[in-house]
Amino acid sequence: MFRAKNWMLAIIMLVVFMLIGCSSEKTSETNDGGSKTGGQLKVALVTQPPTLDQPTTTATVSRDTSRVMFETLLTTNSEYKAVPMLAESVESSEDNKSFTFHLRKGVKFHNGKEMKAEDVVASMNRWMEKSSITGKIFDGAVFQAKDDYTVTLELAQSSPLALDTMASAKMAAAIMPKEIVESASTEGVSEYIGTGPYKFVEWKQDQYIHFTKFEDYSPSESKSDGLAGKKEALVDDLYFYIVPDASTRMAGLRSGQYDFVYTVPFDNYTQLKNEKNLYPVFDTYGEMLMIYNENQGLSANAKMRQAVNAALDIDKIMLASFADEDLYWLHPGYMTNVVSNWHSESGKEFYNQKDLDKAKKLLGEAGYNNEEFRIMTTRDYPQFYNAAVVIQDQLKAIGLNVKLEFYDWATLLDKQNNPGDWDAVVTGSSTVTTPSQLVSLSPSFAGGMHDPKITELLQTLEASSSQEEAKQIWDQLQQYAWENHVPVTILGGYNNLYGAANKVKGISTLSGPIYWNTSVEN
């Protein structure tokens, strides 16, 4: 009898465990109030990324998609401060010249290999070579593997900006296996293998990019905070669909075809707020700006850049672009005001001047003779298109013969590298953590900013002994940029507007949407 009861109990328990196993194969409870994990998260992008190779591109669509599979030694928390990610801890010398990174142990790449110091060194060396955000900070810098879990960095000169630069989400210092790095061609890596919570599956050009949950992911034990801390893949599959048309994205969100959509037209904001089954999601993106082409053409003349800048009524430009004052703000900072330790008001008297007489005078000093002033932008991001249309009207008022040219986003990025094709481009710049990362001040970026004083001040800033000293130099640099050189016109800061279905839980943003720790209710 005792044996029979034991056998009966064993059979019952076996059935129970089998049922539990079957029911939890694709779903499980989370810790955030009972929403289910598993299933798919379907995201509608505006445009196709030019690449997923993080260190080689400034494209935000590449940053947003590839961040689910790649991780960095350091990253930024919700206050845009550098904190460890794949590093367990960091030691810095007093002169900010020598750094030691102690790596987390047991972190697996998507190919099953454990991450070691040799992988980190290879990845960081490639990042220094490929990324345009490193400035002069990392010139002559040396990364070395001291043992399997220790990496050192020696800078040629001291800099308080090194760790913040390494933590940047823009052109991120993605850690990949050494063999992947070493086999990369000039076109980029041949395989996408990282350490993140999702791994790459497939990219069907012009259709979708597919990632799947990485079962052997090694999460940080620290609390989730911005891009830092614990990450969980709460869906089994993550799809990024390429959907250029805004109305198609919104229709797909309403029908359930997509769970989350990019770039909701700003004039749809009020409607989205009132939708029963949807909700708006904001991300403090950075800044909208107009970059001038200094390499050749009309904008190579500083007087021309000053004239255009003096003419602009930025209040009208930003309102036309975003439709609702909840979605944007005016500020003159080259560094957006969410990065409080770098934001500056220097040169604000040259921001939003609306001075047509001054603009006409500067236009005369530039020797302007009714040549065509070509402004490029894209319809893929309506705010850029709307801004360009208003800018054209305002510049016509000072006698400038303006031609607008519109391209899809990928083509625009390509044409920016052809100096003979344009005079200015209306675009956006995502939030960065240090001035050295500003592409608008990089001679190698579209526009080709070249001014010896700006370059000298930036190098002095990078080699400063403290944050306080660096900030004083930055104030001086920004004043000079607004008053004299004008490599860009900052139009203002803005929130990106996304749309989400109510069944999407836990999504957050920091320099783009964050898809880990995000679930989809059945």
C-alpha cells in the first residue's frame, strides 16, 4: 500500500512537472506585476540601418537596433554618467591618464565563447580606429591585456573625458570576439556577434531585421538604470520592420501588426494621447540643427554662414516642425541641456536672432550674387522636412535663392559625403556625453568643420586636468563658434515621439528606445 501510494504520488508529480514545463516553454512570469514574457515584439522603423556595425556609423537607427546584441565596457546611466557594463569595476589614476578595467567573468558571446581581455583589446583598438567621436583623446592610446580578465588603458595625455567617451551610445565601442574583429574588412565585420540579451538571426534587406533571445546571456547584477544594469530579454523574438511611410506605421500599430512604431508625426500627438489601446513614448533625442558645408560652395564663406544664422526665426521653425510645445524646447547649447555638466549658454545672443537687416548686410559682405543655396534633408523624418520648408521661406526674405532637395534617409547620409552636392543639411544630432563626440565639430564629418581655434580649444579641453577646467574652455569654444565660425545652427532640443500598444510593458528610453526589460502581454 505504501509503495502504491508512492507510485501514485510520483505519477501525479510527474504529470504536474510536465504540465509546468509545457506551459513555461515560451512564457514565464516577470517581476513587474505579472506581465508575461515570451512571444514577439514587433517594431516598425522609419528606415533601414546602413549597417549594424556600431563603431562605424553615426546613424541612430543603427544604434537603436544593434544595441540589443552589442555591449560595451562602460555605458551611461539615466544621468548620462559613465558606469561599468562588461567591466565589473574601473580604476583611474589621479592624473586621468591610466585606467584599469576588471572584466566580468563568465560573460558569453553569442557564439558560445567566453569574453576575455584579448577580445576587449581587439575591439577597443578597432573602435579607436573607426569611431569619429574619440577626438584627440585616444591618439597614441594603448589598450593591453594584463591577464584574461584585466585590461589597461594608457593615454598619451591626461584627459577627464576618456571614460565618458568610451561610454557613449553613439559609435559605441562594441565588444566582439577577437577573431571577428581581426577578420573585418574595410566594409565592416562579416558577422554580428556580441554579448547582449538578444542575438542576430537574419536581415532581409528592406523588409526586417530579426533578433532572438540569447539563452546564455550573462546579466549585470546591478539595478537597471538607463543603459546600465540588469538586462532581461522578456520576449523570444524581436523584429525590426522597415516601414518608411508614417501612415502605414500608424495603421499597423492600430491593427496590431506592430507593437511599437518610430517617428509618429508630431501633429498626431494629441490623437495618440487619446487612443484607447495606444500610448505615446518620449525620448529626449538631442538637437535638430542645420549643418553647413565648409568644404566647398557658398557655405565655405563664414559670412554666408553668419548671414543665414542671423536670419532665422527659430520659434517659428520649431513650432512648425513639432506642432506642440510639449515636444521641443529652445536652447543655444551645442551640448543638450539634459547633459547638465556640459550644457552652456555661451553665445546665446547669436541664437534665434531674427535679424533680417543684419542678415542682408552679412550676405552683401559675403559677395553673394544670387547663386543657388542648396539645402538637403529627408521626408523620412517629418520634423526635418517641416523645418527646411520654413527655413527656405525665411531665407528668401533676405534675398537668398534657396533650393530644397529631399532624399530618403540612407541616400541623404551618403550624399552628405559629397561636398559638391549641397550647401546645408537639416538633420538631427543625438545626445552625446562629451563635446569631443560632437560630429558638428569634427573635420572628418559631413560639413568638414575646419577652424584652427576651435580645434586648438577642443584639444586643450580634452587634455584639461579637471571637469571644471574643461567646462570653462567649453564655454569659450561655444562662444567663439556662435559668434565667429558658425559650423552649424542649433535649432533646438526635441523629444522623439514613438507609439506603443498598451500590451507593451516596461519600455523605456535613453538615447533611443530600450528593448530589454520590455514585455508584450498576450
